[in-house]
Amino acid sequence: MATPEPVRRLTSLALIVLFALALVSRATAADFYAGKTVNFIVGTDIGGGFSIYARMIGKHLGRYIPGNPTVVVKNMPGAGGSTASAYLYRIAPKDGTAILSVSPNAILGKLVDESQNQYDPTKFLYLAGAERGTRLCMTFTHSKIRTYEDALTQKAIIGATSAGSPTREYAAWHKHATAAKFEIVSGYKGPQDLFIAMERGEIDGVCGLDWSALKSQQPEWLKQKKLNLLVQDSVEPLPELAALGVPTPWKYINDDTDRKAVALMVSFQQAFGKAYLAPPGVPAAQIKMLRDAFAGVLRDPELLADAEKLRVEIAAKSGEEIQRLVETVYAASADVVDRLKKIVEP
């Protein structure tokens, strides 16, 4: 039976209206960001892996945001990322023009330190993840500590940045959960200062540095075998590191609760990796645009070519995945969380 002419006209009119609304919606999205600047804040020192990734992504991100805004990367180091996280939560504009790259430790901060009340990590709006990180403990070539077994029997001076940073917290949990004889010296500004201190012999080594970033920061050291890679902090061995004979920490942890506490931290850190977030309160339309933009840029051939040149890896995750990950870690059992609080020395 043929469709009556009035019905056909109404259907055509409805389609025209829907198409027009879609065009208006796209124009509105483009209009919002057109001519604006997106501040891409990095909660670490300029020389670290988080800066490497943020600058690499920021170079291309504006092309994937409707309206093609300018993306400016700014470093805001301090308190292991808590300074930048508090700024994003309390002060930054809530319109989608401020985004953050911060270490997993800053997101775990409230879980292990109840006095941290400047921001609620579960209320941030997560946009994407760019990497699955594996952290390491290492010493310099002239150190007497050449293996993890050496660290269990001989004192090692381990450099760190500030409280709450990966370098501090990873050194601390190794000290407490495996009885490694680490004497932790904090106060270094960032990775470059730690590298200089290692080379000068001020410290034996460092923990909590990311393998992907290390390959970008110190390719010659690795090529010349100037680093003793003591342990890879990974739930499952990273094949590339396993091929180099670098063990995981699990055989050195005897206490079951310690093992669960370390697993909670390491699994979260690996899955969170280099993640990106916006403050609470940003409208849903802008969050969708930013999530779509990150999804696009992390597949961009030019970005992937840059990543290859910089010797860094891209392992894209959606903002929804990261959001669920944060909610899950904050639902961990009390006994495991209590032990984690002790061994990371918050």
C-alpha cells in the first residue's frame, strides 16, 4: 500500500529538521572552542615522562577538537601531582578549557592519606589513557647494588623527589614489603636531577621511573648498559624487560597482605598509566568532545610517528575505562588499603 502524500511530506520535513539540528549542534560545538585556548596542565617537572607524552599529544590534539583551539602545555609540579590536581579541582575553569596529566600516585593520594582533602579523585572526569606503564628500580653502573638480591643484603641510597611522588612511594613500598635495604633521600626536583645525582655517585639509584619514558630520556645509558635494572614493578612480566632478565617483585614479598597491597598499587598504576582528566562540573557536551578528540589523536598517524621517534609507546584507553578503574580502586577492602597506607609512607 502506497504511503499517503501528507505522510511522506511530514517524514521529509522531520528528516530536514533533524539534519538542521545536527548541523546546529556541530556548529555550536565548533563555536565553543573556536578561538579558545585549552590549557593542558602537567602535574610533574618538565623533564619527566608525563611531559614527554603531554607535549607529544598536545601538538596534535587541537586538530581533533571541534573549532580547532590552541593547546598550550604548562607544567605545575608539586607534592607528587597533588598541587596540580587541587588546582584543577578547585580553581581551573569548568568549561572544558583545562585538562590535566597527572601521575597515578596523585589519584591514589586520598586513598592512602586521609588528610588529603583538597580534591576527590572519584569526581574528576576522565578523558583517556595513552600508555600502560611499567615502573622500575635501578642503580647506576658504578653502584655495588647490581641486582635486587644485592639490595636485600646491602644498603642502597635511593633518590626521590617529593612525598607522594612515584619515586618516593615505590622506594618506600620496596623497603617495607620486601625488606630491601633502601635509604631514601628525598628532595630532588625531577628525573633529570636524579639522573645527575646517579651519575655523580650521590645516590645509588632510583625507583618508580617509567620504562617507556626511560627509553626516551636515557637511550644512550641503556645502549651502553650504564643502568642496572633491579626489578620491574608489573603484575605480569613485560616481555621486553623479561628478555633482559629483569624480575618482577612478587617472589620477594612474603606477607600475603603486603602482596595484595602492592598488587593494588601496581595494577592501578599500570592500567592508569598516562591518563588525562577534566575537573568536575564540565558540561557533558564538552566531555564528549574531549573524549572523542583523545580517541582520535591517539590513532593519529603523525602522533604515532612522533611516538616512534621519541621511543615511547601508545596504548590507548577510553575515558570510561579510566573512570571505572578509579571507582574500583576506591572500593578496595579496608585491610589492604590500611597496609598500603603504611608501606608507601604517605
